[in-house]
Amino acid sequence: MIDLNDLKRIALENAEKRQKNGANITTDTRKMLKHCATEVLEAMEAYAELAIVREANKDTEVCTFEDEKHFESELADVICCVLIIAGKEDIDIERAIYDCIEKNERRANGIGDKL
């Protein structure tokens, strides 16, 4: 089982170490949210590239490993940004995700503010 709260601690520590070593990275929440948005755009671009490859090879169902890994890597970047923010803001990210899943489950069952 993955411990997201442990991963948030590691992600924040790594970001802080990189910052101390001169990397152009910040742990400021506002700036990280902006960076996270950039990572989402990069994931969208990687997925668009993957979709083109998949469409071009739909008859053979062949897809390049590099295209799949690029998309996976960009998604992981998004999650790492979120973990850094959760670490910086001391958010119990596991609880927050479970709460979100439960809320969406209620909505899926016609219960709640949005369906």
C-alpha cells in the first residue's frame, strides 16, 4: 500500500534540497500551483502525442514505449507537484483524497450537491 503522506514528505524534502542546491524550483504554494498547472498542460500535450500514435497504429495496436512513458512521466509530475503543496501546507492528502472519492461516490449515486 502506498503511503501518500510519506510520499508528500519525501517530495517536499527533495524539492527543498534541490532548491538549496541551486535548482530553479520553489516550494511556495502559490508558485507551485502555477507550476502544477504547467505540468497539467505538459501531460495534456504528451497525451495528445500518444493519441496520435495510437490512432496511426489502431489497426496493429502498436504503441511506442517512449510515448507511453512520456505521458506517464508527465502525470507523475502533476502528482509530485500536488504532493509538494500538500507537504508545504501540512495537508493529510490521503484523507483529502478519500473524502473526495466518497463525495464523488455520493454524487454518482444521486446524492449531494452536484450530480
